[in-house]
Amino acid sequence: MDKAIRQAKGDGKPHTAQDSIPFEVIYPDGICKLPGKSYSKSLAFDDINYQLAQADDKTATFENLCDLYNYFDASVGVQLSLISQYVGREEFERSIEISDQGDSFDSIRKEYALMLQNQLSRGNNGLVKRKYLTLTIEAEDLKAARARLARIETDVLNLFKVIGAAAKPLNGKERLQVLHGLMHPDGEPFSFEWDWLPKTGLSVKDYIAPSSFQFGKTRLFRMGKKLGAASFLQILAPELNDRMLADFMEAQDGLMVTLHIRSIDHNEAIKTIKRKITDLDAMKIAEQKKAVRAGYDMDIIPSDLATYGGEAKNLLRDLQSRNERMFLLTFLVVNFADTRQKLENNVFQSAGVAQKYNCALTRLDFCQEQGLMSSLPLGLNQVNIKRSLTTSSTAIFVPFTTQELFQGGEALYYGLNALSGNMIMADRKQLKNPNGLILGTPGSGKSFSAKREITNVFLVASKKDTIIICDPEAEVRQEVA
Ligand SMILES: Nc1ncnc2c1ncn2[C@@H]1O[C@H](COP(=O)(O)OP(=O)(O)OP(=O)(O)O)[C@@H](O)[C@H]1O
Ligand SMILES: [Mg+2]
């Protein structure tokens, strides 16, 4: 009897890969029930042009991000996930395929398609970058959680609209797909339908869990056949840089960068700082008394005391008068690789990025499991290493680099994105105004790009589209002749 009860209750330790994944259930509408009374919801958002934007556009984006973070009060946990992962190549290859049309140009079509495939593999090494924002709240039951999350979600979507980044909430299946992708980093296909659950008797976790987790080692973990290492960023720099996140994301292998952001109650934050200032003042007075007793000038106080006092007063002023709030930030980085050696190289590369911005990337020794689970976009932070930052220091981690353009349908190839290396595929006919104009300095390739587009249209849609060339200087005609 005792044995049966023990077996049913378990010993509180995870025994399967499914047990290690710390959520309870994901509902079809995308709400995830976490342990305790926490519920979370995820949004996926797109990139916008940031790194190459003009200074005032950058400032505007930064200020909008500040507004986004200031919107959250202490009851909402925010998790920003930037993920770089391998995806199934088939999907992409299908979208750039050019089917044969049975005329005498099929061989050229094959050659053109081969060129496109080369560009695809050269561009981004098969890595795709995705961004998610996960919101966590506490609620009594699912109904209350749903109502509150819906309200927050609408506001956050509006804030993203102001930033100019397209954002959309993920439904349950999409969230499972994201988690599946993270736990199968080589891009294995995901298949799941809600009505399979009752038929198979499986739980949602069975569809996403990897074949195994191994967290026995101090400084790394194994997930299926991949190795990974979780680290956290020690923010030591007094000044932070908006390029840091973008630089992390340039890694050559799979990577997850996670920021857990939790606002501190505004009055509480001000009270804490005031208390600190009082403490510092008391220490200052004690030093001055000592100085008077010893008979030297009482303006001479330890310089640390003077600088800390000044900094604390500046912070108090920012909080009270300049629309700044305080946040607790946990910054996690998880690297993946196929071999131990490669993994160490990848971690070293990420540590180099941190070093470049005067921060330090420290391995989460003995906490690899917590590190990995906190990096999944579930909205659960199990790593208790927090750094307090003001709104502007939090928003300086700008998650934007460059807008991508990869349309489906009859999209034509327009080159590679100079920053991300991704292919630019666009279908002008889908736009409200499909006209185009090519501008450039003499000899920069204007005629070439026009001819390339003409050729592309000819190869892809010669049966449907008419190509009319007005050529007053007889440039094309000369070449044809
Ligand atoms: N993407 C490209 N890859 C390789 N070569 C290119 C590319 N684009 C242009 N070129 C080469 O650069 C040269 C100049 O290109 P092109 O004649 O198209 O320039 P243009 O801007 O039309 O010049 P102009 O102002 O004189 O009309 C050509 O020899 C062309 O083959
Ligand atoms: Mg020309």
C-alpha cells in the first residue's frame, strides 16, 4: 500500500524529459499554466530597421521601448526572448523553387533556381532569428487570468504598433511549435493537432519534449543529441550599448538570449533609494565627526562615500522627476552546439561580445537546468540572479536590427539583406502600389537590377505577366541585337 502511494505521489523529482519542462498545461488559446497561480501568454514580434536608422529614428524607437517597459507594473513579469535557430530548409527551398514550364528556357530556370539556393545557404547559414515577448501574471483561476491577459495583450500590441513592429499573439499550437523547435534545435518537423490528445492519451508535453535531458554536468547540459550551456550576463558596465543584443545574435550556431524583466513598485523603489541615501548620510556624518575629533578638515570624507552619495541622489531624481522606473533584470544566454569543442567556442564567442561592452558572461554552474528552463519562452524565471536597472538602462537592450522581407507567393529575388544576410524575396504585385523606381549612382548597377528583375519575371511568370520595355536610348535592344 505504502509503495503504491509513494509511486503515485512520486518523490518530487523529475524522472522524464516531460517532467523537467516546468509548465503544467497549455490551452488552445495560447495561455500557459505555470506552477503555482501563474499564467503566461506569448507574442511574436517582427524586426524593424534599427541598426542602420537615422539618429532621431533610433531615439524614437528607444523612447517607445521605454514606454513599453513603463507600461508594466510589478504584477506583470516580462520575458524577452531572442532566438536564433536552425529551421527546416525544405520550407524555404519550396518558396524559392521555380517550376518548369515546358518551353525552351527550362534549363535556364534550373540554373537560376540553383543560384537562388546557393544564395539561401550562403546568407544566414540556415539560421533564423525569432523574437518573442512573454507576459506572466498571477491569477486565481483561468477565467481571471484570461481576462487580465487579454487586456494586457491589447495594450502591448498597441505599444508595438507605435514602435512599428508587427506583433501577434501566439495560440496554443503556435506556442507548442516554438517550444518544440527550441527542444529540437536541428529543425525536426512538428506535427500536432488538439484532437489527437484524447485519442492518443498523450499530453501536450509528449509532443514537444526532446528524447532526453541530461543535467548531470556542472557547466553544460545535453538535450537529445545537442549540447548546450547556459550562462548569465553580469552587467558591470556603467554605460550600456544598444548594439549588444544585435551582436549576441550574430552567433554562428543556435542561441537563446533571454531577458526576464520585472518592474519594482515605483513607491517601493523610491523608498529604498531614500533609505540608502539616509544610510550614506549617516555614514558621512560619522566620518565628519571623526574628522573634527581628529582635528582635520571635515570636508575630507572617503571618496567612495562621496561618489555613492552623488549617484544615489541622481537616481532618486531620475525616478521622481524623469519618468523612470526601476526594474529587476535577469539576462540569460544559452548556447547550443553539436560537440563539446564547438560549444566552448560558441560560449567563448558570446563571452567576447559581453567583454566588448564591459560586461561578463558567467556560466551558471550547477544551475544549467534552471538556466535552460528559464530561457524557454514560458515566462518562468528560476534563476535568482537579478540586477536592478532603470527604464532607460533596460530599454537600451534594443531587440531590433533590420527588417526582413521574405514574401511568399510569386515573390521575386531582390538580393541579400546587407546586415542579416537573409534573402530578400518580394512580390510587388501584392502591394497597394506595385510601381518601382531604381535609383543609383552611374555604373552602380541600375540597368543590371532592372534586367535581373525582367529575367526573373520572365522565368517565373512568363505565361501570366507581360513585359513591356520602353527603351529610348536603345540600351536593351543593343544588347539583344
Ligand atoms: N549584382 C551585380 N553583380 C555583378 N555585377 C554587377 C551587378 N550589378 C551590376 N553589375 C555590373 O556592374 C556594371 C555596371 O552596371 P549597370 O550598367 O547596370 O549600371 P548602371 O547603374 O545602369 O549604369 P549607368 O548609370 O551607366 O546606366 C555592369 O558591368 C554590370 O554587369
Ligand atoms: Mg544603365
